[in-house]
Amino acid sequence: MSARSARNLNPSLPPADAFDAPRLLKLLHRHGGREYVATLYFGAEVKGEYRLTARGERVRAQGPSGTISELDAEGFTSLFGRYHFAQVQPSGVLTDLGPLFG
């Protein structure tokens, strides 16, 4: 059964292309300094758009309200562990030059 078929059977699932918090952390750290925009889901419910950037061991998360949180990996996983992120795309914003050289 495909992920799309499973989603049709259980509409409370996030989109098939969604990242869980640990997988998103790996992506952010791999591209440290590059901001990503992602839609946050709780099950199938959209919770808003987030802007996320990893710099060193910290992750900067800005939610739809504009509130910015600076979290370590444990804090990020604790806060977002029950959520999924979909439509994850680079925003084009670089917070340092790391992405240009790595």
C-alpha cells in the first residue's frame, strides 16, 4: 500500500513527504546557516509555517506568531517531537557563509 493510499484510509496522517523532528534536525545541521521554511502538522492538521535555521548546535525556530525560539537538539525534539514538517524548502536566506562552502 502506498503512503498516499494509507493517508486516504487514515486522514489523521501528515503528508507523505513530511519530516519528523529528528530527520529535520539532520537536514538543518547538514545545511547549517541556511534558513528553511516548512509547514508544521499535528496529524493532518496544519499548525502554520515555520522558519528554521541551524547554527552550530542551536536551532532557531520562528513560528507563525513571529515568536523566535533558540533551542538545542534535545529542546527541539522535546518541543516538536509530536509534530511533522512538510513542504520543507530553503527560503534563500543565509545566516552565515557555511552553506556556500560545505
